[in-house]
Amino acid sequence: MLTLYRLDYGIEVIVDTSSLGFRYWRSILNGDKAQHSVRCLRRVRSETEPRSSVEPMKLLVELSLDDTSRTRQFLSFLKSKVDQSSGSLHLCCRELQIVKISAHKSFLRLLDLGCTDHLEVNEARLNEVTTLLARMIHLDRLTLSKISSKSCKGRNFRTFLTHLRRMDNLQELSLSFFYLSGQLHRLLRVLPPQMDTLCLSFCGLSDRDITALSLSPQARHLTLLNLSNNDMSWDSSESFQVLLETASGTLQYLELNNCLITDSTLSTLIPILSRCTHLRVLSFSFNPITMPVLTTLLHHLTALMELKLVIYPVPLHCYEHWNLHDGLDHGKCAEVQAQLKAMLQAVQRNDMHWTIRYK
């Protein structure tokens, strides 16, 4: 018998109170939006089949866990149903998003993470993350943000790398506020060579790290690369030029926001960007670029027919007294937008959108 439970805080849950007839459900559970839906996928035995032969029922779930009272109430309810099932209900988590692992440790023990495809963790210690990874087999996507660790040379980081080495299906890795300076080569060695998505924002990357990435097997397969919020104001930009050249045959999305890229660096990159024939989106906002270099870039990129969106920084002349924090002249910004739009129309690229980003 399927019973509908309607909770006071706006969540509806369907539970098979008889444990008869259905063994496999698909569910999406989101603590943030307080929504829960369950859909029965298939009936796997007849009603006359002996009860003792029923295998444990698996509930496929996608969970988003934060530390709100609403989420805690819902998880408490779900835990009670698992306990009442006496082992006949297994929660198989396909996608798991967690804010602060420490707030959900007891509930996480109830989950079967062997079928998890996507893990996203915000605000946790690295040893907490490795504890979860130890229970996973075939991650497709891993997203980690604000992960604290004493050192990238310590035991926890080595354990982290050991678990990543097992993830042969990993296609997307996103790290932010995850300090990697001088250690990216170690991470790349354990990642699948054909991984196509790499996001390393606020990772403290050095010239050595960019060199390691340019020489890695992953560089030739990347379709999305995000290196935003790393200081790339090195004396030589040769390492990034090599990286961009290596990835030019596959790259579709490139983000270099707030990297302190100057006119001289961007000018050296323009010829290589012009060879990224599959590029669809380019974002390089919050970099100190002047209008002449910006127009030169547009002139070269209009030949890329797959490129549809460019997000560019406010040119330096739009700031008063070269102050990038205030004193923005919105009138000059409007003139910049009008000029770039006219240039696009002149070469019949109305399908390409150049968008200025203020903040």
C-alpha cells in the first residue's frame, strides 16, 4: 500500500508502508526548495509472490542538504521511515549537494553512495570529503568549494588523490577556494586523461601550475576551462599561451574573469584565441583592459562562427582616475557598448552578443 504523508512544512512524501509490490522508485529531494516527489518506475513481482522473497526496495534520490530547520525536519522524517523499514528500504543517492558536512554526518551514514554520479560539497574539511569519496565508485562530476586543509602536501591531500585515482568516469571537476599552488601536477596525474571540464577558481594557481596543465593529457580534451580568480599577471604568459594552443581544438567555454590580465597579455593571446574554432562562450570580465585592445579582439573573434557570447570587462577609460573600485562613468560604458554593437553589425555578426559586466 502506498501512503501519502503531508508534512506541516510543505513537503509531500509517498512511502510504501506495506513493502509490497514496488522495489524501485525515482525521487528528487531538495531541502532548499522543500519539494519531494516520488515516481514508481516498475512493478517487479506479482501480488501472489511470497513476501519473504521480496528484495530490499531501492529509492533513487537526489539530495540537496543545507543546515536550515526545514531541511533538518525533512531528513528526520526520512530517517524515521528508513528505520521503520527494518532494512527493506535503501536510499541510493544519485546526486548529493551538501553545505557543511558536519551538520549531516548521522544522516549521511544512511545513504548508499555507491551509485552517486555527482557530489557537490561546500564548506567542509578535506578529511570529511575523503570520507565520502571512500564510499563512492563512479563519480561523473565532483564540485568542491571552500574546503579547508592544512597543506596540499599532507596526508589528507594524499588520501584525496588516492580516491580520485579510482574515479575512472570523472568528466567534470570543479574546485573553488581550494588552495593548489604548486601542486596541480599531482592532481592532474590521478585524473582521467579524457576529462573534458575543469574549473579551478580561487585556487592560487602559479605559472608552474599552468605549465603542468598545458603539458597534461587532459588539456587536449577540454571543452570547458575556468581559471577565474587566479593571478595571471606573470612576467611571461608563455605557459598560458601553450595551454590555450593545446586546448584550441576542443575548447568551447573559456572563463578568465578577474585574473589581472593586461593589454600585453591579452594581445599575445588574440592570435591563439582566433584558432579556437569551436569556442562558444568567452568570459574575461574584471581585467584591466583598454578600449583599443578590446576592439582588436572583437575584430579577430568575429571570424569564429560558433562564438555567440563574449562577456568583457569595463575598459579602463570608463573609470575616473583609473580607480577600478568606484568612479565608473556609465555614459562612457554606454558608448563602448554602442561602438562594439556597431562593429558587429558592420561584419554581419548580429548573432554574436558582447556583454559588459560591471560587478
